[in-house]
Amino acid sequence: MATNKVALQVRLDEKVHAKLRIVAEEEVRSLNSQIEYFVIKGIQKYEQENGLIELKNF
């Protein structure tokens, strides 16, 4: 298991959570992995529209 992961708590609407569980099951991913996948895709889309986000110290 990766040790460079950050734990955080997310609050979701019940319907969003239920739909997210269905998507994760259909994609054969854990709920956590599905959330991470969606976040990565959202960041990629943001960077395509707004430019690369530069990180210092990474």
C-alpha cells in the first residue's frame, strides 16, 4: 500500500454517495479509488483549460 497518501474526510449527499458506489462497483474499483480517479480526471480537465498547476517541493 502506498505510504504517500493523505487521509481526508469527505461529506457527500446521500444520492451522490449511492451513485458513486454503483459507478465504483461497475468500474471494479474501491470507493476510495473511484473518488481518487474522479479527482484526478477533474484536475486534468482543469489543467487543460487553465494551464499546468506547478507544485513546489514535489
